[in-house]
Amino acid sequence: NCSSADAEKDDLQELLHTLEQHKSWDSRPLVRYERIWLPVMLFRPILTSQKHFKAEGTDIILTTMPKSGTTWLKALTFSIANRNVFSIHQSPLLSYNPHTLVPFLEYTIYRDQDNPELENIPRPRIFSTHMPFKILPDSIRESECRIIYICRNPLDQFVSHYHFMLQNKIEKDAIPLELDEVFDMFCQGIQPFGPFWDHMLGYWNAHLKNPQKVLFLKYEDLKQDISSHIKKIAEFIGFPFSAEEENQGMIEQISRLCSFENLKNLEVNKSGYFIGSIKNSSFFRKGEVGDWVNHLTPAMAERVKNLTETKFQGSGLVF
Ligand code: A3P
């Protein structure tokens, strides 16, 4: 009811005021919650979804750091799970951006609502989030639902994020920081949903603990061999390809439909907007591995390499 919802909002507002804040790369504020830097604008949606979202056993939750392959993973998972509902030639991906088809809990579903209607979504429901593992809604961790995580070389993720921010300067008077300055913040872990190594390690450890529950993917591996990863995702979510589908070239068709070139050139992705202000086109920049060499110095790369090695030491995770 209304008054308990208002009380909940007041509590969150109060909590927000007790937490440390820092200017983000795009001058918008970040707040430090549970040692994670969250965009202040997402604080309420995140905490509300934590409290209210009820995962079901058949749900599929796609989890990422921003700019790590979220859009691609959404397109692939949606196409794999719905291949018997829509033919490839009539795929909703041809008319809708992947972020419309697979909504974020924090940017979309809980953005303005405490109790959104999620009952009528066809099963399996596919949702996404940038939340680190440790602050996921309990029901996601506790139910039988599946989690797919994709991460990416931190240097490419950083470069991709920097360009995304420049593409989507939202506030007129926002002063974008210089690359050096942003890079320094990145190395300190100050970035949306950062530190990046904690984000990766959270899902990595969850995957090691329960590989049936958490699939751990790397962007670079998908770039190298998309077909085997489409099969892997299909098996993981309980929709394996039949021999007949394989013979008919279904995997190749999904791979082509979801390819960078194909999605980038669709009208909806050339002209549309996501949550009002973010250009759909900004989700499709270069789609390459190793573009960081064109933007970062060897010394910067060395700094991240050393940092990553130290943080990942003993975890079995390598980048
Ligand atoms: P670049 O900026 O390096 O090009 P996210 O989807 O998590 O926001 O990540 C965006 C990054 O993924 C961008 O990287 C974007 O170009 C790339 N990308 C988007 N769609 C892709 C696809 N279908 N295949 C490969 N890369 C894709």
C-alpha cells in the first residue's frame, strides 16, 4: 500500500544520505554501497528490486559489468530461448533493440515502480542486471533460476565505457573528465558497478561453487568461437539444439542474426533510444577485441595488468 511504499522510499533516502558519494566519469554521482560504486539514480531501483523481485525457477538472468557484451548476450539468449516461437526472419530483434526485449531490473523494470507486473511475461522470462553477485535479489540466488555472466578484458571494457559516456553526454553542463583522470578512477575501482575485479570475482566464485547455476563467459571467447558458445548457452538454459536443428544450420542463423554487423545496421539500432536518452547506436561501436591499444599507453596497460594479476591471484581467473 501507499504509506508503506512511502516509508520504504524515505528509509532508502535516509540510507543514501549516510553513504559516501563520488563524482562519476560523466559527472553524475556514484554512491558506495556494500563496497560497490552504484549510480545514485539506480540506488532506489536496485534496493527495491532486491527486496521485491521474485525469481522463478525457469527465469534466466543475464549479468554483466557495463560494456562487457551485455547487448550481444541479450540478443543471443533471447534468440536461443525463443527459436521455436519466432522464426529467424521474423525475430523481434529485427525491430527492437536487445535491451527492450531483455529488460534490466534496475534501469527499466524497477526504475519507477516498486511492484511491477511481471506475471504475464512469457516463460522463460529473461532479465538482466549489472548488479554484482553479492547484492542480487535473494530470490535470484536462492531459486533454481539460471545466471549467465559475461565479462571482458578490463582494458577493452574501460575504453568501450569511456566512448559510451562521450556518446551519451546527458546533462548539458556535465563536464566529461579527461581520459587520464577517468583511467585513474577506474584503477581505484571507481566506476559504475565497480570495482571491476570484485564484480568478476563475485560471479567467478559463484560459478566455481555451482556451475549448474552460474555460467561464466568471456567476450573474447565468444568472438573466437561463437557457435560453440551458442550451443553452450542453449544447453545451460535447458534448450539444447537437436541434431536436426544443427543440420538445418540453426546455430549459424542465430550467430548471423546476433552478429555485430547485422544488429548495428538495423534501423532500430541506428535511430532509436534506450530509456529516453541513450542512443541505441551507442551500444554498437566497434565490437572488436584489443581496441584498447588505440587509446591507452603501454604504461596504462601495465598498471591494469599488475592490478588484475594481484586481485585475481589464487582465484584461477585469468585475463
Ligand atoms: P566496443 O565499444 O568495444 O565496440 P554492452 O553491450 O555491455 O553495453 O557492451 C558494448 C560493447 O559490446 C561495445 O564494444 C559494442 O560494440 C559491443 N557489441 C555490441 N553488440 C555486439 C555484438 N553483437 N557482437 C559483438 N560485440 C558487440
